Amino acid sequence: MTLRDYADVLKKWWKIIAALAVVGLVAGGIFSLVTTSKYEATAQLYVSIPTSDSATELNQAATYLSRELKSYATVASSPYVLGPMIEDTGLNRSVSDVSDMVEVTNPTATSIIQINATAESPAEAQEIANGVADQLIKGVASLSPEVANRTDAVRAEVLSRAQQPTKPSGIPSLVYPAAGLVLGALLGVVLAFVLDSLIRRPRTLHELRSVQGASLTATVPRLKQLSDALSFDPAAIEQSGAAQPNPYVTTLRSRLQQRHAQVLPQVDGCATFVVTGSHTGDGASTVALELARSFAALGSRVALLDAHLSDRGLTNLLAQQDRPGVSDLLERRAGVDRSAVQLEPGLTFLPAGSPTGRASDLVCSEDMVSLLRELRAEFDVVIVDCSPLDESADAPVLGELADEVLLVTVPGRVGWDQLETGVAGFREVPVSLVANKVRSARGHAGLV
């Protein structure tokens, strides 16, 4: 996969990524609210042995002290120290509770004992740290053996007393929502790639050529700028209009001319083409419009129908929402003379017409069959824009009345099974694939 392929996956599954990111944000926010802030206070003691003029005694004292310092750190968090400390300070806590709140360490290669006390309030943390330090001083003196008639062979002194902390210790509460947001988004990205890998999709022109029951007729490159007008995108039509013929539509029209000679002005007969897409947004409506314009420019008499009565894509694109159209014709509220719009010389457009709740019923009715029959008798080319396959079965039904179906698809957007099932739904009618929004790295655009 290329970098653009990865970007496509993220774009396709962005809703899942965004949803999990929001879930992570909310979870982090809740966790920050329910988590109690902790405050940490630190006291330090310096442990020493009275000096001696004898080098031997000094060496022995240093060895003894280094061994005993670890023991004193353990004693500091034992009931021997904590019990009296609780009595002296009047804390309403058990020895076990205070033991969990106290951490006593001896930094390597030092004679320092560091007492860290963590509590839910700054005052309590300070009181516990200083209380343990004061009690440990007494404990060190009482536990040290007598040496040369001295009762305090080992002496502990306060190096620094604990100060009341002003800020909570640990991770700031605002970090949890941010971390939840990032973790949720990362989980969403992983899930997006897992889901995308589970769905087999034809992504290259070679794979599209191997779709059973259809032939790849034309490819169109992805639109880079609105002024390019190189892909079947409504934005390109709105920006550039029909001033310049789309070369890829011309190649598509040429292939259809090879298969259906009756589309030519000097040849008797008529060819009907049903244009549909795999998904909404594949560009099928724009293919139908541009193809109709291309045939009209050739001199053919062309009828263009917006049979997507629910979405009315072409009707909206051409700003014909207020005119009667196909729905009014089929429900016999208007005639062809009132519904038809002359877009340009040789091109007659029948808009979708008034909104209706019976869109599929009307499209698949006998009246639609009669309408298409009348249009075939009057025009050289009839192009029917249908709803995409993921919305309704209108296109397969109307495909039975067509000479060929143009199925517009974007490589990598539809799964193999869905695409082949859609093609198989047209049964005997020839199906041509039009690959829209193809990147140049995936093949040359144009007639294939």
C-alpha cells in the first residue's frame, strides 16, 4: 500500500476513529474526576557515627553504618516507628494505612534516609513525613548498640524537614483526557486497518478487469483541482461547465459507438444506456450528464432522464428542482412537453420532477417502460441516470430495458463480493465498468 492508500483508509473509516477518540476523551475525563489528588511531602535524615581518632575504628564504623542504613529504612515503615508516630500526632489511621502512605529510601552511596509521605491533603502529608522522621531519630538511637560506653553509637539528625506541598504530585488531571483522546484515536486507526483488511476490494485496474460479467471500458483520473475537470465529479462540472469536452468522456463515447452503431445520427435506431454507481458519490450522475453532452456534440438526438427520483442528483446539479419531470409523467400529472428541458442543441433533459414517496414503484412500473419506448422512437440515444446499487434495485430493473449498463465505481471503495453481486444482478444485459477517480500510479487513464 502507498501513503495515499493509507490516507484513503483513514478517510473511509474516519467516523470509527473519531468515535473511539471521543470515547477515550470522555473516559479520560471521567477518570480524572474520580481520581483523588495526592500530595507528597519529603523529609531527610542524616545518619552518622561519632568520630574517632583511630583509623581502624573509623573504617569499621563506616562499614557498619553502610550495612545498617538499609535496616533503618525498613524500620522507618514498621510498627516500631509508625505506632508511636500515630500516637504522638493523633492521626486517625491504622499502622497499615500509614505504611502504604510512606516510602523510605536510602540513596546509593549516601548516609541519607529519605522519607516520602503521600496523602490526600498537603497538611497530612507534611505531618506524616515529619512524624516518621522524628520517631525514626528516636528509633535509631535506641536500636544502636553501646560502643565504648556511649549509648548513641549511631546518631540520626534532621537534614531537612518536610514542607507542606502546594501542588498535587503525579500526573496532572488534564493529562488523562488528552491521553484518552490519543489512545482512542490510535485504537480507531488500528481498528480501521483491521476492518479494511477483512474486506477484499479491487484496488487496481488489473483487478477491475478480472471482475466476472463486466468489462472495464474507461478510466478517469482523480480530480486534482476543480479547474482540471478530469474526474467525474459534480464540483468539476460546476466549476468548468461544458466549455471544454472531457477527453475521457470522448473515449468512453467512442467505445460505445463501436458497440452500438445506432447512436450515430446517420444510422437508424436508438441505444439506451443505464448509468448507475456502486455507491453514492461515485460520480454516476456526472458520467450520465457528460456522456449525454458528448453524444449531443456529435449531432445525435439525446434524451437524458433523471430516474433517481429520491435523491434527484442531476436535477439538483442542473437547478431544475421546480420543474415537473419523470415522477409527474409517471403519475400523469404532466406531459412530456411540460417536463422536457432543452439543455443545449440536441440534448433534452427530463428532470426527476416532484418529490414522491413511491420512487422505486414508479421507476419499475409499466409506465416507465412505456416512457422509455416513446423516447427510443424519438431519439438516437437515451441515457438513464439511476440510483446507486447500494440504495435500491432500480438500476437492475431498468437495465433489462437497456442496451448496455455503465457501472461507475471508484477502485478500492467497494468489495469484490459486492461488486460482482451487483454486476450479476443485471443478468443478460452487457455491463461496462467505468473506473472513476483513478490515481495515475494505478494505471493510465482513458480508453482501456
